[in-house]
Amino acid sequence: MKYQMDKAPMGWNSYDYYDTTVNEAQVKANADFMAAHMKDAGWEYVVVDIEWYAKDAGTMRDRYQYIPFGEQEMDEYGRLLPDPNRFPSSAGGRGFGPLAEYVHSLGLKFGIHIMRGIPRMAAHRHLPILGSAARANDVADPSSICGWNPDMYGVRRNVEGGQAYYDSIIGLYADWGVDYIKCDDICNTNIYPRNPYSAAHEIEMLQHAIQKSGRDMVLSLSPGPALIEKAWHYEKYANMWRITDDFWDRWELLRNMFDRCELWQSHVGQGSYPDCDMLPLGKLGQGFGKGERDTRFTREEQVTMMTLWCIFGSPLMIGAELTLLDDWTLWLLTRKEILKLVGNEYVGRQFEKNERYAVWSCLNDGTGESYLAFFNFLETEQEISCRLEEVEQLAGRRLTEGKALELWSGTETTVSGGVLQGKVPAHGAKLFALR
């Protein structure tokens, strides 16, 4: 059985700030900050994103994000290793073991990004596969590639050595102490429009390898958009899957996420979390060759994003450099009374959506806790109202009169005649706990 957890994963990922260039000192600094300022609110995963094995990552950023066929750190079995120039503690074959141990010492969990498949360089060199008589060239499928990253070939289906290769890398990660694997070019292999789920067998191979390793590991699939007709397969073999392509700080992408959450809302459950992608807050973009910048989202849009991600039940992954968070953003990210909604016992559902606004409800059936969220799609303030008895999750709960606490502002509102209403700022949100 795949790894089960009691809430959607919450953590930090290096990509939105560092792109391909993050190093050990920077990962440790972000882990230190999370442990000191965010762990108590439920944040726990520290994830090293793409190309940690690339020796020249970021050196040609004006021409390439991923340098074609650049030099890679690799062992004799074709397994990629951290670049020791960026991750000094990995030298001598220790891999990410020392860094994972450091993260664990802070009471946190450690994760890495991988590309699906087997390194092209391993196939070209005919390197052996640990635990098999096959070699890398025997299992590599040269017709299965990534359209945006040149590092890997896909692994063939049902060939000797294919599962052994995945067993070998996952076994290595288990030895290092990895708790979370983000696998890319696998959720949607969009270079193949006639077969965008061409790597389904590799998802299964990864999950089989994780179970064989004996270590609990989150399996996160990227990129999106995930295919709704394959929801059953994601739910069976993965813990997270991206329901969008890369999400950045533009209002039109945030507005579109309401449509995606509507599509996927019934597929959120224990150990299975449709993923709205990372939270582009705070300082971003240092590793992308254009310098550091602040998020383009307004504060109201950031509140909208956090409210939707939480009430929907999405994983929460911060993309910012944590050590540069301002007080307001840190406040936004540590609201326990809101973050708890990503727990399995809280179920969110869209009640209404039109061109002007959306309304979501959330219920903890065990405790009876009830919530209602208003989202304003307009560029001007508007008043939104909702008759509570019409909301399916709230029907029969006798909420015709009483109080509602708006959780972001801490202000109390009266429910009168069974109607809750409130003025919501442009592109903003209000989240009410009903009493």
C-alpha cells in the first residue's frame, strides 16, 4: 500500500527562487528557518528541486534552463548523485545522506526532485544496473523523452532490468533518508499529445520500488495538467499529482485554478491529493537569470490563493526564499486555524461559481466544524451573500441565526435569517468559521 498521511504535505521547495542552482548551504538555511518559525504551524518538508546532480547547472541561463547533455555526477550503476561542488557533504559517495540527516535533526522531513527514466549518459555508456544482468541501454527507451529537459530516456515497459533500475534508485534514496520524491515529466508527458499518459507504467514502477524499499515516501507527480480520466490511476499509485502546469503569480492563473479545483474536488482523500502547485509568495526568481523579485500577487490575491488551496485540500509548497520572508507573509503562512483545513478530516466543496464570485464550504463531519469561503473575481469590491440552508454540506445544521468568525481578519459577523453576507475586496477572499 502506498504511503498514507493525515494531511496534505506542507513544505518548502527550492525551485521558485533558485531554479536549478540551489546549494547545500541554502537548503540548510531554509530548513533552519522553517524549524524555527514554521514547524509549529505544520510545515515539515524541505525539498531540493531539479538538477541537483548537474555540475554546470545555471551557468548558461541566458541560453538554456537545462544545458543539453551537461556533465552529471553519477555512480557506476547509472544512478545520479548530488554535485559535490554544490553539496559538499555528498562527497565520497555519501549522497544526500548527510543533508537528510541534518534536516531530520531539526524535526523536519527531506525530499528531492527527480526526472522520470534513466540518464541518457548511463545508456550511452552501457552502464550496468544494480541487481540485474541488464544494462542501462537495454532498458532505456530512446523514443520516450522529455520535451524540455534533455537528461533522461524513459524506461521501457516489461523489459528485464526496468524495475530493477527503479528499485536501485529508490533503494539508494531510502538509504539516504529521503521522505518525499517529486518525479517530473510523468504526470502528463505532454510532448506526446496523442498519448499524454505514456509514462503510466513508470508511475507504477516507482510506487512498487517505494514499497519494496520499506521506507515511507511521498510520491509527487509533475508536471500538469493531470488527466481527469486517469484520476483512478493517480489515486492508486501516487500521493500528489499536479492539476496545472507551472503555477506563477498572475491573476489569470489563480482565477483558472477555481475551474481546476471544481474538476478535482471529489478526488481529495487520505494519501491522495490533487496538487495546485507551489505558492509563489515572497521573494522569487533569483536563479532564473533575471534577479530576485517580489511576488506579483497583491495581498488580497495571496489571501485568495491560501484560502482556496486550504479549503480544497491541496498540498502546500512554498517557493520563496524563506529567510527573506517579511512579517506579513510569515503571518499569512502560519495561521494554524486555516492551515488545519488541509487535514483529511476536513472536506471542501464548491457550492457556487459564476463570472463574479465563487463560494466554497468545508465540513469536519467528526467535530461538526463548518466553514464558508467567499471569493471575489472582480477588480472592485463586492458584497457576496449565501443562504446557508442551500449549501449541501451545511443543510440541517440549524445555522439560521448565530455568529460567523472571519478567520483572516478576526472580525465577527452575524448570521441573520439564515443568510451570511460580507463585503469582499477585489480579487480577495473571506473565510468564515460558522458558529
